[in-house]
Amino acid sequence: MKVLVTGGAGYIGSHTCVQLLDAGHQAVVVDNLCNSSEEAVRRVESIASASLPFHKVDIRDNDGLAKVFDQYDFDSVIHFAGLKAVGESVAKSLMYYQNNIQGTLTLCDVMAANNVHNLVFSSSATVYGDPATVPIKEDFPLSATNPYGRSKLMVEEILRDLHVSEPAWNIALLRYFNPVGAHASGTIGEDPSDIPNNLMPFISQVAVGKLEKLSVFGNDYPTPDGTGVRDYIHVDDLANGHLKALERLQAQPGVVTYNLGTGNGYSVLDMLKAFEQETGKSVAYEIVARRPGDIATCYADASLAKKELGWQATRNVEDMVRDAWKWQSQNPNGYR
Ligand code: NAD
Ligand code: WQD
């Protein structure tokens, strides 16, 4: 298959490109590099020993995208490009709606003009808001509490409407739980441009000496040890879900929605201890107040993806923390 990967220089996109190339597909990346580096694309080429054409294009740029579509005969698009920081989305809501919604609309316009109707979209478990129960199934009620989450919800709805008006579209909405870890080689990984918002990169940066200590946001949640529980999933398992979704779209299913998680919940302290045990590094931490907007517990029922995609996560928490550390210790300053 010939696959356009928007946001392919980013964290999840780069790992997915490795797997696309390894599986013998042709991949092409468009990315405006607002949160990534072209070096990631070069490293993907070196891991996969294959070429990965890169075009520095903003997905809101209709003409720029159209020129890329002119050069290749794409079968499908995997659409990762977007902004993803929850706190920033509250402060800069217009920027988030512009980027995540306008970007997707422009992408869909250019796809339609080129007769490309297969789309895999990066959605998020954030669309479940604060779920009444766990594990979370795909048909649970949807809600959002911040502009980032709302942009994901709105794009999901836009894409469902698109299929109703144009049934030729086949769209997979993939709701990721908490992606962590890195490629087992340690040569590509998550490279936050600022102080990390997410737990695992924060832990890794404390361990490598870039940050002093982890603030654990609350230990009074109704969870076994009082800290927040999440469904952490190895980025390579997540990447593989995209290849399975592409295969599923070949059967022309219309719009399909899948949770991509492991189905297991781990607390903040579980992750911290697993990291320390696996890497032999100690990670200083202190308990601080809850982070506004956080929920107690979130983990997936991933049985639909298993049944319909033949996909399930195969890597455990030890794999996640080992690979996260391999990337961080080999690249203390990320791609810079
Ligand atoms: P990332 O920031 O590493 O990757 C996103 C990429 O998109 C970056 O390379 C960035 O430069 C690019 N980009 C952003 N806006 C663009 C634009 N207008 N035009 C072209 N390129 C643009 O993030 P990631 O963690 O790899 O996330 C990928 C997708 O998955 C995002 O849509 C994100 O919202 C979604 N997601 C991420 C997580 C997570 O925790 N990492 C969880 C759920 C969903
Ligand atoms: C995990 C746990 C924190 C940092 C976010 C987005 C979500 C999705 C994934 C994109 C929580 C605790 C964290 C720290 C801590 N992204 N924590 N100290 O909040 O589950 O989800 O990323 O779609 O939309 O909201 O992930 O990694 O930030 O937090 O104690 O410095 O770690 O309270 O319990 P979260 P996270």
C-alpha cells in the first residue's frame, strides 16, 4: 500500500512508519515539524533500511498538500498531525481548533479531490471524559472537558458525518489510551520540546538527571494506592494497531471505532517502581496536590479491536519502561 502519514515525524507517527516500511508498504510523511524533528524521519529510514520521503507541509495548507498528492498515488492516509497538550489547549483554544479541526478538514478536502477515501484518525481515550465505570467500551458516553479533547470529539463527529454524506469513505477512529515506551533499538522515541506533561517522559528525565524530582499528582484517589490509574500501552503495540486498521479499511467497513489499550490499569507509583526495578535508577518524587482535570481511573476494554482487527497489545510494563529508558539514556537531549 502507499500510505500518507501526517505527523509522521512525531512520536507515534515515527514508530508507525517503521512498521509500515518493515511490512513492505510505501510511506510518505508530511509534517510541519512544530513538535518534532526531521532527524526522526532519517532514523526511521535507518531502522527500516528503506526510504521515507518527507515533505515539510502544514496540513492546513491546501496547495501544499495537493502538491504532495500530485506526486504519489496514495491508497490511504494515517492522520496523526495535531496538537496534543491539554493545558496549552485551554490557554490557546483557537490555535487548537485551527490546527486539529481546520487541518483535518483541509486534509479531507484534498483526499476527496484525489479520490482517496481511506483514513485512519488518531483519537484519544480523552473522549470518554470521566467514565462512570471501567473498563471503557467504545459505546460509552462521550464528553470532553478541555479544547484538546473537544477537538478530538468534534473531528470524530465530522468524520462520521462525512461517511453519511459520502459513503465511499472508510474511516477508522482509533482511541489511544496512554502511549509510552520507544522502539526497542532506542533510536527513536518521545521527544517533548518542553518540560514533559506526561508521566513517563517526566520519570525518564528525572532518571537521566534533567529534572530534579517527579511530582505525583495526588495520592487520595479511590484507587489501590491512591494515585491515578491508567492504561499504558507500548508505542510499538499502538503502531501495529494502525497497520491492522489499514487492513480493515480494505474491507470497506464505513466508519469503525476501536480502543487501543492493553486492558490493564497501573498506578503512578506502579509505573515508578517498575521503572526503578527495570533500570536500576532511583527516581526522586514527592506527593503534591491533584492536577486539575485529572480522573482517578481509566483503562480500556480492548476486546473489539481483538475481535475485529485481530490486534492486541503484546508488550508488558517492563518492556515499556525498559524501552523508554533505552531511548532517554541514549538520547538525553532527544533529537537535538
Ligand atoms: P507528536 O506531537 O509527537 O506528533 C504530532 C506531529 O504532528 C508532530 O510531528 C507535529 O510536528 C505534527 N503537526 C502538528 N500540527 C501539524 C500541522 N498543522 N501540519 C503538519 N504537521 C503537524 O504527538 P504524538 O504523541 O505522536 O500524537 C500523534 C497523534 O495522536 C495526535 O493527533 C495526538 O493528539 C494523538 N494522541 C496522542 C496521545 C499521546 O498521549 N501521545 C494520546 C492520544 C491521542
Ligand atoms: C498519567 C498519570 C497523572 C505527570 C494525557 C491526556 C490524554 C492523552 C494522554 C492525548 C495521571 C500522573 C502525570 C506528572 C503525575 N493524550 N502524573 N505526575 O493525564 O492520563 O492523559 O495524555 O490524547 O488526552 O490527558 O496522562 O501521562 O499526563 O498522566 O503524577 O508529572 O500520571 O496525574 O494519573 P493522562 P499523563
